[in-house]
Amino acid sequence: MPLPETYVELEKIFASKGYSLYMVGGTSRDYLLKKEIKDFDLVTNATPDQMKEFLKFDSSFSHVGSIHINYNNKKVDITTLRKEGEYHDYRHPDSVTFIKSLKEDAKRRDFTINAIYINKDGRIFDYYHGVDDLKNHLISMIGKPSTRFKEDPLRILRALRFSMIFDFSITPSLIKEIDENIYLLKKISLVKCLEEIEKMREYSSEKTNWILKIHHVDDFIPVEFVDKDRLDVIDLHCDTITKDNIETEGLYNNNLHVSLKKMNYGQYLMQAFAIFLPLTKYQHPFEEVKKYIDVFKKEMDENKNIISQVYNYQDVIKNKSNKKMSALLAIEDAGLIEGKMENLNYIYSQGVRMMTLTWNYPNGIGYPNFSLGEKNPLYSQPNTKDGLTPFGIELVKKMNELGIIIDVSHLSDSGFYDVIKYSKQPIVASHSNARTVCGVVRNLTDDMILKLKENGGVMGINYCSDFVSKSQTNQIPDIIKHINHIKKIAGVDVISLGSDFDGIPTPLGMSDCTKTLALKDALVKEGYTNEEIKKIFSLNFLRVFKKVCK
């Protein structure tokens, strides 16, 4: 069987310079399987510096011995024979040493069928019985699978991909190791994982979905990421991070309204995670705040390839380019800082970029429209008398100065107008609706909505039935009523989303954060344009975030 022309021509060039060139990896494998070779994988005893003398190439990875060229309209990867050091980042070796030995180079390769070397004479160098595995249609790993997977967890998906596209069996021992180490996928770039999954789907989407399901891949990483026409949902408020489930189940996959897995399927761009603690429950509430900041940071670290904390607008854009979601750290009830500006500075240093001034208790900063001790929990009478305290006014100015978004949800009517008076930056009502549509004082009056528009701020539509319709029917049609009313009096630019998930009873129709897709469909049926929907779902808040948080 004649050798591929591209390899033959390149081998002659290398030989004329005194170097050897071999086919390896997918090239040798596909050659022996008599499949079309689309991309070429070659190895040589020439170093990148030596190849510079007779080749022009992309040198991005030449420091580790890999170069990329286009030859005869074929993509060609040429790697210097090498020995790799220890792996500590689940992707790259700490060191690379250029060597001359094919056998030593073979040790670093993943599967036996990818460690077959073929020279210019067609001679096969097979140190791990890869040819036998090709004949027997087997996927076997070189070395101890658990060790090789910890070096590079992407090998797990590669094993599944090769098995599927070649219709090869994975050895039982390797299957066991795959299932025991599948969790390692969360240690590496989601982009890399999705690239492997996309290669699988190009072959067969149905088989890919079946394989990913039986190996429980999406228990650890999202297996889909919509790029085209992505909703890019931003939710201004949830209480998820302070739920007990987080300590036991984690943030990625849990039974709460919000999880990273659900957020991915709901096409989220960013979630604001509020630290919510009832002020009267703790003698030293700020110490509890610090504990939950640590919980949040721990979850960000454990899921760093899926989501990252953001401090400003540019962080969101960077995360999006890396197919990562964003997390905004917030605090619900500024009374938790215990009236101390040094505590405000501390939470700012930890990345808190939004804070509600009150919850349902007076707190030395301002007053709510009602207190929990009152007889009527839904309060028909707003507090138009008690606004911000002198310390509250000082706090508003300091939050402006630092770049922390002021959140007026829960604040008394009088307090709202004080914030409008003293804030020099746009503000938000992160989880409040329209009082005209649903007459509870947790919602904003038409005049307040207009003042919010003049301020350049936004209000996040709350999904709680008490504030949407006071009924237990599907909330989506009534949420649309709120959005329609706000748009009618103030325009669409003041509207955002603020679910209040994991702080409210499960609402019908909007039962968790995947249901934003249903809300979008309802808005389309209502006649909202794609541009208007993008504003409501993300762009309006991004405008505020970009302006306030530098």
C-alpha cells in the first residue's frame, strides 16, 4: 500500500536536511485502517529551531516541540520527539525534553492505536501492540489509565470518541477507569471539552448523546453550549448561595432553582448570587457574611472552567469568549455590614458589586415598606415617611464612589426617593415588579419606574407569585403583563430579570432557571422584537454594570 503523497514529499525535504520524519497518531492509524487521511500527524528528530532553517510555520507551540504547516492544502502537525515531565494543571507537562528515541516518545501518547510509527519504507514501529488493537477493534491506554487521565482528562472524551467513530470496544478495565474518573472533566477548559463533543456530534449526534448520558458526563460539565442566537440571560437576584443544599450538593448540580447545569441549559450569561442572611438571627452577622463569601469563592474555584466571578463589564465579555458563565457577588441587606465603612471596603475587595440597602427590617440605613412583625405580610400601605438615615445617605455616596450598584428592592417608598436624590450613578431594583399590575408594596409605583428610567437604572422582574399575581397559576402570562405595563409607561430599557430564585416558593411556569426559554417564547408571541428581548434578558443590566463598576 503506497504511503500518502504528502508524507512522502515532506519526508524527502527532511531527509535532504539530515533528519528523519515518521507518520504517527491518527495518520498511521487511518493509513492502516485504509481510511482517508485529512490531517497529518508527523514526528521528527529535528527541533523547531532546526526546522526554522527550511520550513515556514506557525510557531505558537514551538517551545513544546510542535509546529503547524499547510502543505499541499493539507493541515500538517509536526512534533519533535520528546519526553514529558510531570503534569500539575490537568493539561500540560511541566517540562518537555527533546529526544531521539521513538520508544521513549511513545510513552507519552494516549492510546495504543495512536502510538504506531511508520517510516519512509513503510516499516512499522509498534511498542505497545497498537496494530493488534486495530485488528481486534480495541481501545487500550498506554500506562495506568487513572494516572493518564489525571495528566489530561480530555483523554476520557477522546477514548469515547475513538470508540464511537471506529466502532471499537473499550477494554472493560478502561471503561471502569473512565467512569471512576469522569469527574476530572470539570478540571479542564470547557471549550476543549465542547470541541471534543462537537467532533463526536459531527459523526453522530444521536450516538454522542447516548454515550454522554450513559457515562453521566453532564453530571460534571455542561455537554451543550448554544452559541448561535444564545439568549445570554442575566438574572439580577437569587438566594442560592446561602441555601443548605450548596454545602451538600454543590453549585453545579443540585435540586435548587439555580444550578450551573440548569443555568447552562437556560443559556445564562450571568447570575447575581446574593448573600442573604436574616439580620436578626445573628449576633455578629458580618462574620456570617464572610463565611458565605468563602462558600461562594470555593464554588467558583471548584467550577472555574464553567463559571467565573466578575468585577466589571470586561470580565463578562472575557468569560463569554471562553464559553464560561459569569457570577456577580451581591449582598441582600446592607445592615449586614453592621454600620461600618471598613466592612463595606472589605466586601468590595472580595468582589461584591451590588447590595440591597434593606431587607424586611429597619437596619440603621433605611426602612422597608413593611416589617416582618406586622400582621399583614403583603402590606397594602407603603412607608412614605421613613427614608434613608444619615448613615444611609453616607453609604449611598460611598457605594457610588467605590463602584457598588445600589439595589432598592425592599426599600420604603421614601427611601427609594432618597436614593434617587443622592445617587449619582444608575441604581437597580433587582427583584421588584409593577405595583399597578400587582398591588403589593414590594413592587414599584409608576412614578418610581419613571424615576428609575430617568436615573438610567433597571428593575428585575421577580417571579414570586405574591408579587406577580397573588395567584398559584402559571406565572408567565402575568409576568408578561408586568413587562407590558413597564414598557408602556417607561420603555423597554428599564426592564431586566430578577427571579428571586431559591428565596421564594417554586413558581408555576418559572419553576427553575431553565424556564427562561419559555419566557422568551412568550415574549416572542407577544410581539417583542429580538432586540427588545436581548435588552430585557441582558443588555439593559450590562449598561448599568459597565457604567457603575469600573
